[in-house]
Amino acid sequence: MDFSSFLTSLGTSFVIFLVLVLLFSWLSRKPGNAVVYYPNRILRGLDPNENGSGSRGPFGWIGEALSSTEEDVISSSGVDTAVYFVFLSTVLGILIISGLVLLPALLPVAVTDDRLHHLPTKIAQTKNYTVLDKLSMANIDDKSPRLWAFLLAVFVVSFVSYYLLWKAYNHVSALRANALLSPEVKPEQYAIIVRDIPPVPEGQTRKEQVDTYFKTIYPDTFYRSMVVTDNKEVDKLWQELEGYKKKLARAEAIYAESKRTGKPEGTRPTHKTGFLGLLGKKVDSIEFYNEKISELVPKLEAEQKSTLREKQLAAAVVFFTSRVVAASAAQSLHAQIVDKWTVIDAPEPRQLLWTNLKIKFFERQLRQYVVYVIVALTIFFYMIPIGLISAFTTLKNLKKLLPFLKSILDEDAVRTVLEAYLPQIALIVFLALLPKLLLFLSKTEGIPSQSHAVRAASGKYFYFSVLNVFIGVTIAGTLFSTFKELQKNPNSIISLLAGSIPENAPFFLTFVALKFFVGYGLELSRIVPLIIFHIKRKYLCKTEAEIKEAWLPGDLGYGTRVPGDLLVITIVLCYSVIAPLIIVFGVAYFGLGWLILRNQALKVYVPSYESYGRMWPHVFVRILAALILYQLTMLGYIGGKKFIFAPFLIVLPILSLIFGFVSHKKFYRSFHDTALEVVAHESKEIPNLEQVFRSFIPPSLNSEKIDDDQFEDALSQVSRTGSFV
């Protein structure tokens, strides 16, 4: 990419960003769009205009975001979101402090050298060096004493990272503790998940087995248990019933609308009962759906009883009267054999992946290893097409592959736009296809909660992105462009790879700029959700429930957002010394991200779960992995410059591993387990344990019509009147 293409990419991205910001300012003022731009506030019962019209001006939202506190974020979007902002702030701090040292120190050292000027004309023309290369280590001669500045800069970035990461871990630990100290009653704090229950002894039911076991160990604090059941059939009936209820509400809304807009008696809606409502007998919709509901209700109730009585599995949720005992039980070894009576802490009821609770211990281990192999193969085989994308989407290679387009590609305007955007857009689109697969694979491991599955998928996506985007683009692009040279001299691969790293800096600069200008511009303006909402409201939604479903925003999407941010910090760290200018782009990415996402967290997104910061240790490990990759990259690159003092850098990866080990030992346990001193504080009110129990009942089993006496084997021995599981 030449310098004009780089400037074109940067300039057009900035113009797009400004246009999107102005669109946001205009569209967010319209009352009909409030549910798109302020759903968080609306759902919390707040007025979108509560902070005055100034907050809705072109730049008023910036002041509101900057003045918001961590407590504001927690009250609006939860602890997990506050921890995400700790991550953004930490990374931003690393880049700002590093930039203040590196930019004034390294740029003059690089630009005043003249290695590129003295290269043979043929090589210079082949490599197509630009102004950007003169501001990087590409302009430093081999064995030059100037390399000392770059070597010391690696130490500066590393020690700044250690200091800020340690502070962040301390801060997040305090955030988690304060959240768990809350006197509010949290149902999950009174429950544990029990898996790998042994076969039922003769003469006992599964319920009696679980109750007897835990009542023996916790005679004073055991409350009751809920045996996990196979809910496949009852879920199917429940979903079918809920679907007919929604259709009935829709049909009634259409009928009511016809009375207002047409004849006073209205027009009753009809539909055909065949394929997609296009074939079959024509029926009155309201009558048809009422009949279906009447048929399904007794079927569902019968299936609920059958499920609770006959489909009990080897897992349970056990409840205690004390949250200290529940926390202690979740950390204790209950059986001498590891694959019997496995106990873990309970997540929020809405997070539970019920179908995974029945999976046995060794099957979970096997599934985990199989998934790791599948992910490894996916990374490897995805590297091939991503490498081809990076190689084939260059203008030079497009001309070779598609010679009939040569006349078009030679046009200055076309050439500039294609060089500026084509490879980056192709890469971003290709990566967007992956997250759902990785989340599915994570759930397949047997993970018991949604937040844990998201963390696992996020980790896989990060390593995938780094190996394929950062390493894949660098290596594959180099090998493709220098294939003939490698055929003649295979031993030159190390020097070729070392020399290729600065050449890829413009690609990554543009990649980061595209993500923060266009990506965050779209995030703030919410153009796509706005268009989808208005189309649905006009043509598809008939009931208030359907309208609400159309504008519900979901959460921040940590499973893809966090690994995307981690990929950017990996790229910026690895190029921070080689091409220091990238630090400016990194600061812009994380600074703009902090500002815009702060606005979105306060006004838009609604958390779908709360794990009280459990994402942080996973984020910390991956930032550290990025730091080690950066240190190894610099060791190899400065070594490739034949600088005899490059081995000094060997100490840094070792220090990073020691730092990670110490941090893990000091902090991680409190994230894996709940500290007893934290939950020892009394609740604000005496917990309603029956309500705690009922919060864990799956929706498909939740019915007030079921009589306890009809299926006593599905009940705890200490059950209360009115409960049924």
C-alpha cells in the first residue's frame, strides 16, 4: 500500500465517522427512535431526556459519558460491564504512557537514519517503501547503535504493562468483592450445582438420595434440592404453547385494529393451516389458536408431571439457608472419588445450560479435548483462506489473477480505493463468520453456564484471531510475495520474515483505523438496528410484545467484542516499537471505544447475565499472551537486524511468565471461588428461600396447577406446600 492509499483510507474513514456521528445526533432526537438509542433507560423506567436536551446534542453525549462514574455503569449495566471498562482503561493507559516515551524518542532516531535511501534502486522499487517506512525500524541499518533505543523501548512498554495490569487486577478484585458483599438477596448465592451423582441405591428415589446425602453433611443448613430432569419433550410443548399464545395475541391485535380502521364489527383474521400458511384449509385465526392452546395446556401439564417423576437425571441444584455454607460447599471435595458428587457454585438461574448438567465427568474431559482438537484444526484450515485473502487482495496479484480487469485497476481512483479498503474489508467479513461456531463448540464441552461458555468462546476467538490475522497475514503475505526467492534460497526465510514485518505496518494501521472510525461510527449511530426496527414495526409487529422484541438491544457481546479488542492491542503492542506511529492509532481506538461504549452502556445495552467480573482473569491472561508475543517478535526482529545485544530481550518473556504466575496465585482464586469473608455479611432482608428455589425452576416446568401429592418422588423431603419440583 502506497502512502496516498493510506491517507485516502484514513481520510475517508474519518469522514464516514463524522457523518455517522451527525446522523446519531439527528436521529436520536426523534421521539420515535428513543427505543433504539435509549432502551436501557426505558427498561429501567427512566426518561431518556432526564439529563436535559444538551446530552442529546452533537457532542452533549460526550460530556455525559466523561462525567459518568463507575457506580453509574454498574447500576446501568452491571459489574461485568464495569470490568470491561477497566480493561479498556488499562490498555489505554499502557498505550498513552508508552506513546509519551516512545514517539518523541524513536521517531527522530528512525527518520534521521538513511538505510532505505542507500538500498539498491531495484530492491527499493520492489519493496515500494513509503514515508511510513522511514518512520519505522525499516529505516535503521543492521548492527546500528541506534537499535539501542528500540531495545530499551521494549523494556519500557513491558514494565508499564506490568504495573498497570497489576493495578487493574487489584481494582477488579475489589469490584467483585464489593458486588458480592451487597446485602441484596441473590438466589445463586444460596445454591450449588451437583453433577456426577452416583446410581440411585435400591429402595430410594433420586430425590431421596440427594436429600439424604446433603442433609447428612449439612444437617442444620440444608434447605432442599431440585433434581435436574430431561426437559426435551416438555420444552418442545412449552415452546409450541408460547408460540400459539403469541400468534393469538397478534391475531387479536389485528382484529382490534380492523375495528378502528374499518367496519365497526371488524374483520376477523384468517389463515391457512398448511405449509407456511399458503396451503391447506382456511380457518379463523383467533378460534384456531384458542383451540390449539386448549389442547396443549393439558398435554403440557401431563408432560410436566411425567418429566418430574420419570425423567430425573444424575444432577441437581441444592439449596442452603446460609450463603456462607453454599459458598463453602461449592469449594469442598464431597466424595473421595473425583468423578462422584462433583460440586460447583451455581450461576444465575437465567444462565444455566440445563442440558449440559447431565454430562458425566470423564465425558466432559473427553469433549473438552475433542473440542480443542477441532478448534486447532479450524485455526489451521482457516489460516489457508485468510492467508490467500491477504495475498490475493493486493492490487498486484489481482492484476495477475484477473488480467481482464487490468484497465480498470490501473485507474488512479479505483486503484487508491481498492488498495485502501479491499484487504481489510475482506478480512473483517471473513472473521465475522466464526463466533457462532466457537460458541457452539464451547457449549459442547459441557460448560454449565452461559457466561462461562462466552468466556471459553472468547478465548478461542482471540487465539484464532492472533494466529490467523496477525501471524497469518504477516507470514502468508511474505511467503506468497517472495516464493520465487525462497525457491532459490530457502535459508533466507528468517531474514525475509524479519524484513516483512515493517512492510505490513500500513496494512495493520489501516485495519485498526477502519475498526475504530467505521466500526465505532456504526456502533454509535446504530443505523442497522434502527433500520431493522422500523421495518419490523411497520410491516411485521402487531402487538406491544412484538414491538418490544424488535428493539431489545441485547448485551455488549463480550464473546466477540473482547477478542476483537485483544487482537487490536496485540497488533499495536507488536508494532509499537517497530512502527511507533501505530500507538497513535491504538490510543484512538481504545479512547474512542471507551467514550462511545460508555454511552452505549449507560443508554443502550442491557446485560443478559452477571458473572461479577469473572471475565477479567481470562482477559488478563490474553493481554499477557499478547505482551509475550510482542517480546518474542522484538527479540526475533532486533536479532534479525544482527544487533549483538538483542539476547538481552530474552529476560522479558521470562519476567512476563513470572508476573503471570504471581498474579494468578495472588488473585485468581477469588474469581474462581467466592471468598467466605465476602458472603459472611448479613443480607439486608431475610431471604425468601422458597422464592430463591422457584427462581431456578425452568420456565417449561413452572406451573401453579401441579399438585405435590401426585408425584412425591420428585419432591424434596423438606418441601414446602405449593412447590412442585
